[in-house]
Amino acid sequence: MLREPRFARHASIGFLLAFLCACSTKLAPLARPPLSLDAHAVLASASDSSDADLLVRSLSGEYSDLLDPAMFQRRIVRGRLLAPDRERWDGLHIFVRSAWRTDSARISSTGEFSVPLSDVTTDSADLLVRRANAKAPAYHTARIGVRMPNASVLTAIVLIPTQWTIRIGTHAGTTIRISPRAVTARGLDRSRFARFHRANENSPWKSVGWRAADFPLALAFARDSAGPQISPADSAALWRAVRLLEADLGAIYFRPAMLYEVIERDARVMVRIEPELHANGVTSVAWGPLSNLHGVELAFRSVRHLHDAGISMHELLHTLGFGHTSSWYSLMRASERRAARATPEDVAYVQMLLRLRQLEATSGVLHGLMAATAGVTEP
């Protein structure tokens, strides 16, 4: 065995000690406690260093959000589900899908839900509702915001069904596929079948329409002495069209009224003849900050147009709050190639949207058709 000289061993030990001492000064910063996520504490610890200004600039810029503890708190989406076609939610599950994760929970029979989110970085998510083992969802995906940590970000949300079965009216028993994009799409004249309004940029969208208490609407004829006279036969022709439309829709929406009864009323429809019109019929509608319709005027270019049931029913659907559409074959097409009366699609969308508006008015809902339109997919 080869023995190492004694002085060589001492030199090796001394070199090792010197190397460790030199490394300790370099490794000292790594042994300090990790940087706190409290922005104020970080600023205080940096105030004595030469890099304080750089750190302040970083915190005041894009990196300050990364040091906010709220960014790392788990969000909980809570709320209550409503739907135009459902009162109980037995057997349904809710899924909240963010960019990276999908979380789920059961829904109570009355529609309450609470879903802790695994993805703490998301500020929006898609909400889906499905029945166990169902091949297709019963409701359209709704896009919701989830920026508030550890808070109930929803008080109520109205879901839009993927199909609507007509229960009453001429087309009872018919099932129609419902498309949120179809009722919100602009037609050739830039009109939408469903109308929306919001008071300001921070307010939720609300569907425009009448209050449930306004029905049946008072309908009166303005028989101006200076203009063409509306005879009893003319008014009777319009009322035949009214009852035909109501038979299709399955409800009574208008009632006869005298002119003196409706002058001061908000929930009324005034019918008049205006020969200067550019179209056979024109309906003027107005609504206030709460999206409630009031004081509609229905004008015809000639008394003979009162005898055309197709024109009359088209304008009457305008008075109920609906615009034109080219998304399906409809009485509400802007062109002359429209249906002669309300189609099954017309009836299904009208019934669904009128019920949707009632839910919005009574629940203070934050989401609805616009949230479904913002959803990433349609089944």
C-alpha cells in the first residue's frame, strides 16, 4: 500500500477548509427565508438595498399581480339555477370548465350549487349542466366570470334549454331545437329576434319586453278625423288576426280598449293609419332603463292592410317585443317571403323568451341568453 506523506494530507485539509469558507459567502443569500408574498413586506426589505428602485418598478408593473395573495386563493362558484322549462333539478350535475381544469358538483333539487375551482388563475369559465349518463346536455353552455375569490359570484343564472317542447297552442306537441345564436344574430336589416338592453357598461344585459302584469295589453284604434277612417269592419279584421296569433301562441296577449282608456297608460298598443309610411306596416316600440316596453304604436299604410292577417300578425309580434329574423323560416322575416302565420319555430322561441323574461324580472338574474351566446360551443 502506498502511504501519503503527512504534510500532503495537511495541505489537502487546509485547501478544503478555504474552499468551504469561500463558498459560504456565496451561498449565504440562498439560506435566507423565501420572499414573502406580501407586497408591503417586500418593499420594506428592499428599502435598504441598492435594487430597491428596480423592485418597486417591478411591483408597480406586471409582476405586482403575482405577489397578490388573493390570486392564489381558491375560488368558489355558488349560485342558484333557473330555467324556463324546469322547477326541480333532481339528478342533474353541474360542471365548471376553466382553461386548465373542470370541476363538478351535484345540484340540489331546488337548483342551488357550490363548486370549488381547482384553477386559481382563471377569471372566466364555462358552466355546463348535464343529467347523469345523458348523451347530450339539456342546457346550453353559459360563460360566467369568476374573478371574485372566496365569494358567491352568482346569485342566480338562467340556463337556456337546448330544445323546447310546445305545450299549448296550435303546434302543441312539437319539439324545436333552441339556438341562442339564432335569436341573437342580426338579420339583413341589422335587427335581432330577441332584443336586449343594459343601463350602462357595468350592468347586466336584460331582455326587452313587457312585464307579466301588463298582459293582456290594452289595444285601441286612433280614429283621427283628419286621416282615413277605421271602420268597424276594419277593426274586426285586425281582431281576427289577433285571435289567430294568440291561438298559435297559446295565450291571450291583447284586449279591446277605448281610446280614452289608453291615453295615459303605459301598457297599451295604439293602432292608426298613416298613408305616408314607406312600408305596409310599422311598429314603434320604446323601453326604459329596466328594459320594460311601454306605449307601442302600430301603424298601417292603408285600412286594407288591416285585412291582411300576415301583415297584422307580423306587426303584432313586434308589439310583443320581437324583431326580425332570417335564422329560420318565420313570420318575422323582413322580406316579403315570410310565413303566412307563426311557424313552430316562432312559437317555441316566443314562448321560451317570454318565460325567460319573467324569470329575469322576478329573480334579479345576472346571466341568461347573452351568457349562453358567449359559450364556446353549442350542442
